[in-house]
Amino acid sequence: MLSKESLQFIDDLTANNNRDWFLDNKKRYEKFKTDYQNLVAEFLAEMKPLDPSLELLEVKNCTFRINRDIRFSKDKTPYKNHLGIWMSSGAKGANRAGYYIHIGKNESFIAGGFYSPEAPDLKKVRKEIAFFYDDLEEIVNEKEFKKIFGSLDQTNSLKNAPKDFEKDHPAIEFLKLKSFTATQKFDYNDATKSDFVKNTVEKLIVLKPLNDFINRALTTEE
């Protein structure tokens, strides 16, 4: 779990997102960073026995820098006002499906799957769906998956059938997706509860079959 002090740091940073304030509160940030890393370590300790593909992950592989990349953004605030944890089997330079935890005052959620893949990877996943859509349907129709996540997110989807796929393909709604993710929101303050990691892991691991399906597509030779 996170300390209440860490959530307060996020709150205060949200209200004072500038370099001067950050430098004046550097000691608070260092405590927050340690708390962040400890939380990641807790998640890895719980997740690794349940998903062996994560075995080689270290804390540093799952964290994000607090500095924002503002080069191409209209929003010039320099720091992220949330905490993110990404757990995936992908080696450096190799995109894979995985698990994500996002803790922020404005939005907190868990997610999993494959977000906005590059064209070659998107083609691989769609090909896997075209041939083995029964497998994917079984995954998303599983009782716990539907209870926790509902369905795959539909917000990032084509209006028409993608190139090389028939519009009447039985899995056309899956094939039109440009991301293959599932999410569930949670209350920001839940992150300070003693059972936060345990309860979150119980939900995240329900996404393992989805991640396995996607990673099978990405790693299977033509």
C-alpha cells in the first residue's frame, strides 16, 4: 500500500506543478519515490508466482520517471501528478501485453492488455484473432472477466473493417479494435488500504489469459 503522505504529495504536486515548488519539496519527493518503489516490489512479489513470465522483472523495469515529456504537448506542466506501474514480460525494445496500475487523484484504475500497438504488431494480433477468435471470445466471456472488467475497451476502434478483413467476419468487432485492453476504476484512497495490493492482484491476474493470447500472437513465428 501507499502511505497517506504519498497521496498528499500527489495532491500538493497537482496544485503546485512547477519546478520551484518541486525543488522546495525535494525531501518529500524522495520519500514518495521510496514508497512508490516499495509498492512496486509488493506487486511483483504477489504477481510473479501467478504469472511466471514476469519472473525477471525488477522494480526499475516497472516504474516511470516523474518528469513529463513536454516537447510536443500543449500542457507544459513539468511533472506527472499520478503514479504508474507497468508489469510486462517484454524485453527492452519488444512490446508485449501486460498489467498496469494508475494512481492519481483525477483518475485511478487498473488495466491490462496491449495499448496502441505499432502497425506490425497490430497486424499480428488481428491475424491471431481472425484464426482463433473462439479463444478470445472464451476469455472475455469468462465469468470473472465480465464481472470485473465488463468487456474489452471499445473507445479505440475503427468504424469499418480493417484492410484485408471481411466486414462480415464473425470477429469483426474485435478486429476493428486498435487497442486490446480492459480496465476497471477504483477509488484513489484505496491505495492506502492494507489489502490494496492483494485485492488488486486478484483482479489483475484475471487478465492473464488475455495477455497470454496477445503475447502468443506477438511471439509466434509466421
